[in-house]
Amino acid sequence: MSDDRSYFGGMEISPQKNENGKPEYQVVLPCDVKNFRSFVSGLLGKPQELRYELPGVYKVHPQQVANIYHLINQRVEKQNAGSLIHFEIAVNYDDGNSVTHHNIPDFESFHPTTKCYPIEITLTFIYLIQFVGKEAPEKQEIQVSISTDVERSRFQAVNWYSGGLFAVRIQHTERTWASDIGGLLKNHAENMVDKATRVKQFLSRRGDELIASFLLVVFIATLCAWTYQTLGRLDKHPFNEITTQKYFVLSLTIFVVLGSILNVIKRYFESFVYLGAQSYIALTDNDNTRMKKEETKLGRKYLLYVTGWLLGLASGILSNYIYSHL
């Protein structure tokens, strides 16, 4: 006699026949009658939550997403009597659309039909796990999110810096198990993140402040040079009233023009020259092409940043030269 029973997420689905001979199905929960209350409590009760965020620069490809899936699933299956009852990969795109996949092959083979690119991937795992010493299996949920756009991220980030964010949220009933999974994911995230040099990290965080401070130094140094030249002229050739007025008007004009130029340079770099490296989620060939173009633009921004310093310095030298020939 064949056994037609099947199993799903630790639950047994057993076929039966009614009085008319038609098949009916009964769901057999993975617990004894005496443990039914504990089982329901484990499913519906309010669990504890463990979460952390690791900001950094990430370049995510399909294989890395698949690695996260296998990393978690293998650990749970190896150490616990657990069953995966729900799994999904939600991909959010820059145009506001999102696509949800329920297995790795579907995720890897999907290509969007519109011109959009992914900005966030969220993997959700729901397990029923029978912990040692517990009467019945309990529900555990793991959520891993990798985002490149905080403004449109579904994960409410507490800590966010330039680049991207690897965030983990674990709703659990067993703290030791959650700490183990959390540590596993944290180590994995640290291996995924691109570690920039200290110079690049400093420029990405303080680049605007640095060039603003430099332009201010140029402005102050130019004023000091003008003061020194003016005092020297007054010692040698005292000005009459007309000469003084003319000198004042020309000096004020140069002063205003220099200040305006330096302010324009400062505003431009604050608005358009961001030196922080960006994170990318590249799932298709189009995503890879876009990533390479953006990385090329970043190299040009570094060159433009150096040009801004040179322009500020040249403005101070030129204005000082003009002032000295009044």
C-alpha cells in the first residue's frame, strides 16, 4: 500500500477519503496534542528581535545573493531540526516597482522589461525550528536587506553613511540561535564590503568641508597680502582724496569678484561633486554596464576636485596680481 503523505514546512499533509470515496486532506501539525498550546504560542506569540546595520560600499551580484541563501539555510539545517516554510527575494527598483521571487533560479533568470535598475534586495526566511528543551517547533524569521538608496529603502535604517547598507533583522524565540545567525551574517557582510583607503574615506565624508576651508584660507591670505601692499604704498606715497576714492572703488570691486568666484566654486562642489563611492546591485548586463559608467564618472570627479583646488588658488593669485598693479 503506497504512502501518499507529503510534508511541507514540518507539517504532514495526509490524504483521507470521505464517505463518497473522494479524497480529502488533513494537515497534521508537527507536535503532540499536549504541546499544541506551545506550538501555537510559538507561531503567534510576540518574539524578540535582534537587528544590526553595517554601512559600507557593496557591489552585489546574483551569486552573492544566492550565497546568502545557502549560508543561512545550511547553517539552520545543520544545527537545528528546522524546516523552511517560507522564502522570498524582493527586489525594489528605482522606478518604484518591485518583484518578488520565491526561489533562487527564478531570481537569477529574471530580467526586467523596462529601463530600471535595482536599489534594494531583501531576503526573507521563515523557519519552524524545534529547539532542544522546547515542547514544540517555534517560528523564527530572518530578514536580510542590502540597499543602495536610503530615501527609498523599506528597511528603516538607524545608521546610514555614504555608500550602501547591509541590514539584518531576526525575530526569534531563542537568543543563542539568533546571535549565532546574526554573527554569521555579520562576518559575511564584512567580507562583502569594499574597504576603501583612509584617504578616500576621509574625502567622502569631509571633502566638502575641506575645500570650503581651503577657499576660506585663500580668501584670508589674499586679504592679508592686500593689507601688506596697501600699508607699504601709504608709507611711500600718501594718497590724496581722489586717488584714495579711486583706489577704494577698484579694491572693493576686486574684493567682491574674488569672494563671488570662491563662493561659486564652493557651492558647485557641495552640490555636484560628491566623492563618496556608491554601492551597486548588478543583476543583469545592463546593471553591470551602468555600474562601470558610474565608476568612470567617480574617477572624473576626483580629477574635477583637484581642479577646484587649483582654480581657488589661481583666483587668489590672479586677484593679488591685479591688486598689486592698481
